[in-house]
Amino acid sequence: MKDKIRIQIIGWLLLTLSLLFFGSMISYNFSEEPSLVAKNISNPFNIIGVFIGFYLMKLGFGYAALLLPLSLFSIAYYLITNFSINIVKLLKYQIIFLIITSLLLGLIENFDTIIVLGEVSNYSYSGLLGGLTLGLIYDLTGKFGTILILFSALIISTISFFKIDLYSYLKLAPKYFKKIISNINFDIKSFLPTIKKHEEHQKKTRIIEDESFLEDINTEEIKKIEEEIDDIKIDEKDDHMNENITTNNENDIGLEDNHDEISIEKAIIEKEAEIDNQRNKSILKKEWVFPSTDILHSLDESSVVDEDDIRERSELLKNSLSNFGVEGSSGAIKTGPIITLFEILPAEGVRVNKFVQLSDDIARVMEAQSVRVLAPIPGSNHVGVEIPNQNPQTIFLKNVINSEKYLKSKAKLKLAIGKGTLGDISILDLVEMPHLLIAGTTGSGKSVSLNTIIVSLLYQLKPEEVKFVIIDPKKVEMSLYRGLENHYLLKFNGIDESIITKKDNAILALRSLEKEMDSRYDLLAEAGKRNISEYNHMMKKSKKELMPYIVLMIDELADLMMYSPRDVEAPIARLAQLARAVGIHLIVATQRPSVDVITGVIKANFPARIAFQVATKIDSRTILDENGADKLIGKGDMLYQKPGSPAPVRMHGAFITLKEIEDLVKHISSQPKPNEVIIETYKEESSSMIDGEEGINDDLLYKAIEIIVMSKQGSISLLQRRLSIGYSRAARLIDEMERLKIVGPFTGSKAREVLVDESYLETINEE
């Protein structure tokens, strides 16, 4: 609170200073010079006003120096309103604009008489410093070189500051200029008959109004002339009405015959709102400092749509369908950052499944990687044909996180997925899902999407609010997040891996999360609360430690299912069924969406699913229950099945680089460590496999002991493979051997130490 007040005080001081500077400069008389004993000073701010005006305007940058108090005023405003900005960046551009403005003013003032050194009075517009700089540039490059340099600097600075893609506009300038000229020619030609008739009308009117001839013209002749004038007016009205009728007839012909009338909906450009500016200035507080979005890369997403090219593609699509025997008329065209949706109204009697059957032929004709057909578009009588753009945009995660939609979202676990087909920001709520199943082939964008999910959560939640459990059997995909070990990664007592890569540890972690879920339910029952939100609300009021959300991420489910299907499927299914209320959410990904990996039990408990590009229609039906994912174009292109929604929605995933993730993790790891959250690992009590204290009567246990002693490694996975048993049973056998002092205690990911030798087997045989 003290820091906030201190910042506002600084802001008010800067505001006062900016007003003092502005008043002194605007009222400065260039004939006055600073003097402590001067009298008859006209400046309302007296001596200090003359000093400011003399040094900043007369000796400095002339009238361009007025930009300086404006800069101070803007900084003061941001500080007073607690609005975070990059002050260094702002000042840099303002100084550049000040210098360029000063030089331009000097060029205007002394265009024909620029000299390197001269009287101060020669530089009232630009100031002495600005004038001398201008004179130096003029002496080196000449008049036209000076003009070229100054205007180039102005354009470059403007493009850099406002992030304007000037080339995209210049590229289309000749086409628009040609269209304007053709429209002007058309208007002139259409207006010529009216001009001629108007001239005839003026001639006849002048004849009537000429008093010198009125005496010689009888009344009947005057009436005839008036009737002719009325006929001319009627003809003009008829011509005007005919033009309107012609225009209306053109609109009624049909969209397939008049391409200029096709409705083209351009991609949505979402409002931006810097996430850094919306947060409190936590850098001035000794609290958690969220990472700045400056870590992330971005790109100006404003684009110019070539409407003529789009209409040509629409005509090509309609003609191609007609050649294949499918008639229809063109509808609206909706452009997006990655794809363009062409709507087609099928002719009477044309079945929509014909469009689906022609998807491969359409892709060939349109020279597209793949084409997805919506037959029909939900809630419409049109068929939609989604065709990839020839120059697709890259959707950067920074643009999504900095969007107004992301900042205003009330979701507790909001995921910045990317954008919709029309360019609208796509924000999902993991709490509402409450679990997410992801599938896609290698290179489809699945791993990048997992990264964007993690990063979007890191930008909104503190370490005490969310913890991650990351299971990565492939060992390399999620290794970047090891730096989060002391802040965001949940720790298990007995598992020495921060990112879980070993399958035994993965199964142990799943079982331990089951136990944690049960413990949380006990806490909620004691507190009389129904879910984690109500519980944390109560804890905030009493200023006690919150119950953090837990996000379990499995990067490759297929590897775990191949290793031990029962021991993986059972805890995942139980967590998916019950863990929502206690804040445990699952995100499970696989690149092999077959029925032996995504089983019926798992699929039934994951109503929210994302399908990236898959190899076959069967894989698409496995994950989404319908075709379509096989027609995606990869690189983040996805179909999202919302819980309860009849059809999936197409979206495009945001992109984030490994360098961005490394910088983000580096920022987080450099901060003070929060309190650790460690949960106990699952340990099931062994069943009765002994008779008395030491006697052994179980054949399976004897075989297990023999395997462990002969191999000299106390491994659960070894027993699973050699005895063809599940994880739980193998774990019980190892626990029993520990009780009998055959193997040592649990040591994390390493195999247990074998404490006996082969002579122990002979002792057992004798008994």
C-alpha cells in the first residue's frame, strides 16, 4: 500500500512539472533571455518560465520541445492511475519523434537558407540544437537528401511504434487505384447524357427568359416550349428510374452471377489489452511477480484481405462443383487467419452428402492440402467448405494472452488455446470441462498446445493457487519445466523425479492422487463445503492456507497403457469421475487414439476432447465420435468437442517457442520459493501371504523372491514382466519382501537393494 501511494505521489509531481513546462513554453517570448536580475518579464511563470523556454525551445528543439511536457503528462497519468507501462520504451519513441519534429520544423522554416552555423534567431521553429543538426545533415546530403532522410525516419518510427504493416497496404494500392479510375470513368460516361439534356434545358430556358424575344412570341409557342421542357424532365426521371430498376435486377440475378455482391466477412481482430498493465505493480511489492508478456513473441495480426482473389476462388469452387454435377449458388464468404469458409446454397434436389463425397476432388481443384466440408452448417441451410488460406497467419500466444477477452474472462483455470476460424480469441475453462482428452499425430501441434495450456495457467495463478503433476514417459517433451520444481510442481514423498518419466513412478503418482482426492473430500466434509471454491473462500476469510488446484498432465497415455493397462486405467477413471469437486483436473494426451488406448471407460469420463490432425477417419471417430479430424491441416489446427455440444468447433492453436518457455521458467525459478506441498505416496497394505511370523506358504511369493534374489534388483516392473501380474500385486510382493528383510526400503526411482544372497533360497527350501 505504501508503494502504491509513493507511486501516485511521483505521478502528481510529474503532472505538476509537465504543466509548468507546458505553460512556460507556450508563453515564452523568444526575445527574452534568462537573467536573475531581469525586470519586465512577460512570462507568467517569471524567471523559471524564461529559463525553461530559453534552454528547451530557443537553444534546444524549438516548438517541438512542446512534446516533452506531453510525455511527462502521459507518464504521470499512467502512474496516478496505477497503469503499468514500459516507460523506457515510451520515452525512447517520444524522444525520437521530438528530434524528427524539430528537424522537420527547421526544414520548413529555412528551406532555402539552411546553414551549418548561424544566428540563434534563424532557428525559432527548430531551436538552435535542432537547427545545427539539420544544417549538418543538409551539408552532408543536400536538400533532397535531407528531405528523404527525415521522411524515411518519420515513416520507420511510425511503423515501429504503431506496428503498421505498410507493405500489405502498398501491395494492394495499384489494384485499388485501378478500381477507383474505372469507377470514375464509369460515372463520367453515365453522367454525359444527363449533362447534354441539362444543356438543352438551359438553352430553352434562356430563350423563354429572354425578354427581348417575348414580345415576338405568341402564347401558343410558349406553351409548346414549356411542354418540351416538361418532356425533358420526365425523360430524366425515367432514365433515373431505369437505372434503379437495372441495379435491382442485377441484385436479383443471384450471387453466382454477380461476384461483387458476395458478402465477405473479414477475420475478427480482437481488442488488445496488455496483461502487464492490468495487474498491480507487484514488482514494487515483496510478493509474487508474474512474468511479463515481453518474454513472449508477438506479431502484428492486422491483415489486408484480397477480395478479388477470394471472389475468384469462390467462382472456381462453384464452377468445379457444377462440373462434378452438384449445382448451388454462392453464399457468404468468411475469412479467418488460417482458413476461409465458403458457404454454398445447394440447388433444389441436391443432397448434401454429395458435397462430402467430393471433398478430395475439391481439394485437388482448389490446390489445397485438405478440405473440410460442413454438410450442412449447424443452424443453416447452407453447406460450408473450409479451404486453407494460401498465406496463413501464425497465431502467437502473446496476442491471445494480451487480448481483452482473456483478461475479462472469469474462468478460474482459463486456457489460452488460440483463435477460432474467424479470428476470434478462444478461451476455455478447465473447471467447466472438467477434464480434457487430447489426440493428434506427430507434428499436428499437440505438444505445443500442452505448452500453451501450462503457460496460460502460469500467467494467471500463483504457486499457492495451482500445482502441476506432469507425467512424461517420452522423457524429453516436458523436461523444460523442471525449473518449476520449487514453485509449481507437486512433490510426492518417495518419488525423486520432478517431471515423472518412469512408468512405475507414474502409476504410483496416479494412486497417490487418488489418496489425495479422498483426503480432500474428508477436509470438505469436515468444513461442510461442497467444492474447492467454497472451501477456499472460507479459508481466505480466515486468512489460512488455500487448497491449490492440481492439474495432472499426461503427455503420452499410450506408453502407460501398453505397460500396465489395468493399473493406469483404473486410477484415471476414478479421478475423472470424482476429482472435479476437490480441484483435481486431468489433461491426457496421446498420439495414438486407438480403442486400446482411449478405452470406453476413459472416454466416458472425458466429455471435453480436442482432436488435432489424425491419420484416419477411424482415429477421428475414436476421439470425436465423428469424422473430420483427418481433414485438418496440422500445425495447431484442431476440433474441440465441448461437453454437451452436438458438434465440434474448429479452432487454431497458439504458437509458443522453446526459447519463450525457457525464459519464462528462468523468471519463475529466480523468485523466492513458496511453501512446499508434499503428498504421501500410495502404499497398499499387503494381503496375508504368510503363515506365522516368518513361514512362507505362497508359491507366487516364493517365485517372486527367487526372481529378485537371482537378478539382484528389487524392481516391481521386473516382477510384472516375469510373472505376468499387475502393478498392485507386484507392489504387494515387494512390500512383503521388505517386511521379511529380503529387500531394502523404497528409494524413489531406483530399484530396491537386495539384502540376501542365493543361500537364502536354500534356507527357504529347507523350511
